[in-house]
Amino acid sequence: MSSSQSQQAVKMGFATRLLVYGILLIVAIFYLLPLYIMIVNSLKPLVEIQQGNMLSLPHEWTVAAWSSAWSTAQIGVEPTGLKPYFLNSLLMVVPAVFIATMLGALNGYVLTKWRFRGSEIIFAMMLLSCFIPFQIVIIPSARLLGLAGLSGTIAGLVAIHTVYGLGFTTLFFRNFYEAFPTELVRAAQMDGARFFQTFWRILLPNSGPIIVVTVIWQFTNIWNDFLFGASFSDADSQPMTVALNNLVNSSTGVKEYNVHFAGAILAALPTLLVYILSGRYFVRGLMAGSVKG
């Protein structure tokens, strides 16, 4: 290849990259535009929003809408804001994620390293549960929660999310442990390690990537859930998403869009932070084995 042809190829490659990056930049701007609108208008007084230009930066910067959404907004009949419901979501998400992750790890361990007759059928049934729509399980779940005395409680929401997420966590850990060396498990058994000793000392310490995947997946799904929260909670146990819906629908007369935008950002902030801080580990965990098998 002559020098002129080489230079032409370099120029074409640069032009191609420039075109690709330009398209990606346009797509990113289009994708992030709603977030920009929410942030900018949450920092405006309501009067500026009512003037119609929602893309412009605030003339008067204020965090009054954030304060109102967090602690003084009118929800129902009492001015409480989203603050107590944020705590409800934490009390619901943390134990549900922990329990579902640990049970999924145990299921994956049993279904790969302690196979028994019918284990594949059990795994297939648990895999089927991943595709069951939320709406189908509402009535039987409400009945079971009522019989157990957990209806309208945070503990009931924890139980529902744990059971519903168990199929996903089992799938993740089962596929990850499928690629885990069985020889290490057999060696531990020959050294006298029992069932839980092998799990705690051999498998679980080497499960960091898939644990990250499972925690991010479960945290996001549970935190963003609205249907179960609206169906199985009462006024004292409502999660953040249900409280946000009440906040938006509680305005009478003039809609306080700046407060609504601020509340939506507050509700989405935990999942956004989780993905920003752990997103690369999520991809690494998927590549490490959760999509194998």
C-alpha cells in the first residue's frame, strides 16, 4: 500500500469514528434530555415554569421544591413529605435483597454441586417464575399475607419481594456455579468440610462478581416497584414509589411541577447512584458467568 493510500485510509477511519461519536453524542443528549428538564425545573420557582420555557436555565435558583418534596409536601391529609417513605423503602429493600441473594446462592450451590433426582425440574420451575407477571400473583399473595398477619406491613413487602426475586437470584448463581470448579468442592468434602462449611468457605468467598450482579438487579427492581407497594402496604408502610404517586396526585388546583420533579429525582436517586458506583462491576459480573449455561 502506497503512502497516499495509507493516508487516505487513516482519514477515512478518522471520519468514520467522528461520525460514530457524533451519532452517539446526539443519542446521549436525546436520552438525557428528560433528566435535564427534571433537574433544571426542580431548581426553578413555579412562576418560571408556568411561563412555558422548560428548557431554559433558572433565572432564580432555589432548592425550595426539594425541601418541599422531602419534608413538607402535602400527601393525603398530613404534611409529611417523602422522608418517612424513603426509610420505609430502605427497610424493605435491604432485607429483601440480602435474603433473596443468600437463598439464591444456596439454591445455585445445591442445583450445581449437590445434584439430585428432579433437580433440573425444580430449576425449570424456578426459572418459570421469572416470567410470571406481577398481576397474576396479587390475589393469592394478598390472601397468604392476610393469613400470615403480614398484610399492610413492611415485613409483608419483604416477603413478597424475596419470593418473587428468588427465581432470578437462583438463575444467576446457578449459572455462575455451573462454571465453578467442582474439584474444589470435592477436595473440601474429602477434607471433612460439611455442606455449609463448603458453601461459606469455598463458594461464597469466590462469588463476588455474581453477588454484585444480584444485588444491583434486586435493589433496582424492588426500589422501583410500584404495584406490590400499592397493593400490599398501608399508610404507614408505603414505599417511596407509592408516596411519590401520592405526592403528584395530591396537588389541588395549580400543579407544583417543580416539587413533582424534585420528588421524582429523590425517588430515583438511590438506583442512579447504585448504577453509577457499581455499573462496571455489574457488567463484569455478567461476563463472569451469569449469562453462561
